[in-house]
Amino acid sequence: MANRLPENPSLDHLKNEAKQLLRGVRAGELRALATAGGWYPGDLSELRLAGAQLAVARKYGFTSWSQLRAHLKMVSTFARRPHEVNPSADPATEFLRLACPAYHGFAGPEDAARLLAAHPRTADASVWTMAAVGDAAGIARAVAVDPASAQAYGGPFGWEPLLYLTCSRVAQADAVETARVLLAAGADPNAGYLPEGQGPPFTALAGALGGGALRQPPHPRDLDLARLLLAAGADANDGTALYNRGLLGDDTGYLELLLESGLGRGDGGPWTARLGRVQDSPARMLENTVLAAALRGQARRIRCLLAHGAPADAKGDGHPFFGEHTALELALLGGHTEVARILADAGASGALRGLDAAEAAIMRGEREQTERLLSADPGLAGQLLTRRRNLVIKAAEYGRVAAVRLAFALGFDVNARLPSTALHKAARAGDLPMVRALLELGADRSLREPDYDATPLEWAQFAGQAEVAEFLSQERPAH
């Protein structure tokens, strides 16, 4: 199986990798010989630099060095690293940085609004600021003078105006009309960029629909903007939009729109043409959408997907989240009994055994069934504790208090950090009953996770979970 290119891949780095591989082969290094032998089709005793470059290209899934070079040229055009953009003294630049909260948390738009109040001329400083505030009349004047400005790259993130419009979360005068003006002037409905030079792309459609790891809220006109973009030619097979919005509740409006607009069909649009194998096929995206809904226990989405002809028997292809499991097996593993029933009624197949069956019983909070499974296999309990260390965290994320209590009784560590704790997950979700249960079982509210060096309280504050934040900030009861 081919390897994934490193983040922000550079031709110079890959040239050096090929030279090092050649030196290693000539020196008889076992690792180099194994790598070259796996990817170079000829006799290693005759390996030259061109052959080493071919081996490197094939290692990353490309048929030739020239194909890899062409891919890197494309990446250099679309790669962006917006999370590394620092604050700016220029009001217009700083306004745009704060107006798009995907990389700055939820306080950004509020700070952007205050900056705009202090510097009102910022709103019409450029085509990008006008897009961010939804100034349709201003955009119309700008593109009339310079039509190319409708798709010009600029601002702190090097984006096109359409991306600033759909990613902005400040109050906008008329986002839909502004988008309509931009599209009429030649803006690309598939506008997007490659985070860290990697696919899938982050698109204007993904910006409008919101979601993601930081739970960015959808745009206030999310479906109207999405409908306009799709009608203008945006491809519905948008992996980032599907994944990000999939983390926000169990709504189906966006999903119905994407399904009606071609999700699971077609050739994948311009980004698939650019990314090739890096981009999932439309059929794979649809299957992954079914699998993700089953994994998260999203019954409404499963019904919506099945009603539009999505495969009930979707199966993972080695994806880190899905493995080789079927949708039914993922639902069972999460203890999502309603979703499992819907899938089974639709003809889905799958069965759990051993560790998987025990995990599913715990997730359902079924103590007797769990004990029967463990007593039937004396080694199973130890395997659970060592190979399913994230079980308490998973149960907390799904809001399964009974599962957390059962797992704790079986010896699971309530303070396991992989990398965040169960208490972090519950705090971010605003799940007060789960937070109370975890604290009763000995969860440590002072633990920090490594990514942001934050406590559960800080996660709750960041996510705007006021009730949980207030509870966690209270003094610990005396013992």
C-alpha cells in the first residue's frame, strides 16, 4: 500500500530522499534495500538516481517521477497554512483573520466585530473584506472595475473572496447576494485550498456548512449558500464538508441537499482531477458517510442516506475510523441499538466476536451480557484493558453513563489520556450528567491534554459550555 506524502511536500525534500535511498542501497543498508526492493521494478545492483526517484514516486502512489513533480506543482498552487497566520497590526488583515474562526476558536468573530466598530472603513478596504461582511453592492462595484478580483487570492490566508465569505462568522449584510455577484463575475464555486498541502481540500462549501474539530458553527445562511454554490457547479462529493458537518449533531438538511446534488455520483469534480488517488471516489465518499453516521449513532442521517439509495452494507476499507468493519458492526460497537436496527432492517450484515462483542456489550451498559462473555473467555478481560484503553473515553463521548460506570467497575482507568481524557470529551460536549458521573468515579479535573495544554474546564469554556464550565470551576467538595 502506498504511503501518504508528508505535510507541505517539497520537491527538494523528495529529491534528497531519492539520493539517500540510492546511497543506502549502494551501502547495502537493509532498510534502503527493503524500500527500494518494494518499489523499484528492476535489478537493485543497477539502480541509478532516476531509478531511485521512480522508487520514491511509486512509494507515494505515483506511477512516475514526472507525475509526482506535476502533483507537487499543483500542491504549491493550492497549499495554505492558515493556522500559522499571526496577528497583524493592519486592521483589514487582522479583521479577516478574526472573522474566520476555523483556526482561532469562537472568540474570533466577536473580536472582529469590535475591531470593525473601531475601524469602520475596514469593511470596504478590499474585495476580501467586502466579501467577509457580505457587501454585495461593494463587491459589484469592485468586480465591475476589475473582473479578475472575483477570484483573486489575498488577505491573511491567501484565499479567494468566496472563501472569506463562506468562512466568515461576523454579521453580513447579504451573504447570498454577495456570493451570487461573485459567481456571476467568474468566482470558482469549487474554490478551496489544501491544508498543509494535503487533501482533501477545504472548500467554500465546507466553509458554509461549518463543523470540524473545533465545532465551528454553520454559516447563518448555510443551506442557502450551499444550494447556490452547488447550482453554480460546486461538486457535492466534498470530503471535508461531509466530515466537518458530520460532527455537528444529527441534522439532515445539508445531507439531503448534497445527495440531491450528486453525492456518490459523477467524477468527483476538479479536485479529484487535481488530486487523483488522494481524493476518495464519489462512491467511497458515500460509503464513508454511511459508516460515519453508523459510528456516531446518527439515526436521522442513516434514514436519510438509505432513503436516497446509499448502501446499507457499506464497509470500511482500512480507514483509521472504520477499519474493515461494516456499518452495522460500527453501530453495534458503539452501542447504537436504534441505528443497528435500521441497518439490519435494510439488509445490512455484520457480526461481532471476541473483543468487539465485549466492547459492544459494555457500550450498551449490559452488565450481565458482559460478564457472560468475559467468563466464557478468561483472557478477554485482560485483552480489553490493554487493547481497548480508549473505551471510557468513547463511552463519555457518546454520553453513555451506564457504559462508563460498567467500564470503571471492570478496571478501566477513568483518567486515561489518549490524548485527552473522558472528562475533556464530556466537558466539551456540555454533558453535565457525564461530567458528574466521571467526577464521582475519580476523574481528575486538573489533568491537561497535550495538544492545547488545556484542562477540562478550559475545554468547556472554549466550546461555550457555560453550565459545565461553571460546575467545573466550583471548589472541590471537602472529603
